[in-house]
Amino acid sequence: MVQERVGPQWPRMTDESSSAEPGLPPSTGPIPVEEAPLDPRAIARASLDAARNASLWWTSAGVVLSVVVAFVVGARAGAYTLAGVMAVCGVVRAVRSSPGPVAISVRSKTIDLLVLFGAALCLGVLAHSLPPGA
């Protein structure tokens, strides 16, 4: 079993170095998300706790719905459904503040939106190019 090191991961701030300018009191407010130190182990543990993450369930339900529609109605309808799910995920990612839902917040907001809306558009175009009986 691998032994983890015990101790501070980040340099601790002392009273003298805790403020940006000397003479100012240290900040006691919440740390903005962009400035918070990242702990990869904590992020991995949180992402694996699917029972507490509604976004994972909603995204999985959308994919399962798309597969069911593809089998029951046809491949074209299933592809349209998956494109719709991706577009809805893009809208949710666009309107929610950072860091956003875990299931759809992978990179920066701009890249996530480009990937989600781009994939939804590509799937819609490909679904439209399928023959009507498919």
C-alpha cells in the first residue's frame, strides 16, 4: 500500500506574509474559485461520489433516453435526441456559474460550450443526412 505524505501541501502563510501589502489586515472572506488551490485527490473523490452528484444522473439519463429512442423509433430520432441532450447540457453550462455541474464542467467554460454546441450541431447535421427509414 502506498504511504501518503502527511503535512502541508501548500506553503502556509504567516502573519507577516498573509496580506498583499504590509499594514493591511489579512483577508477573512471566502476565496474565489479561480484562486483556490486545487487538490487532485479531493476532486477525484468528489467526482466518484455519484450519489451526491445530480448532474451525473441527469446526463446519464439523457444518454440512456437517446439509446432507447434510437432502438424504439430509429437511429435518426436517437441522434436528434442525443444532439438535443448535448445542446441542453451546453445551455446549462452557459447559465450556471463556475465551476458548474461536474458532469459537464471539464475545461474552461468557453471550451466546454464550443465542444457541447459544436458536437450537438454536428450530430444534428449527421442525423439529418441519414436516410428517412434509418
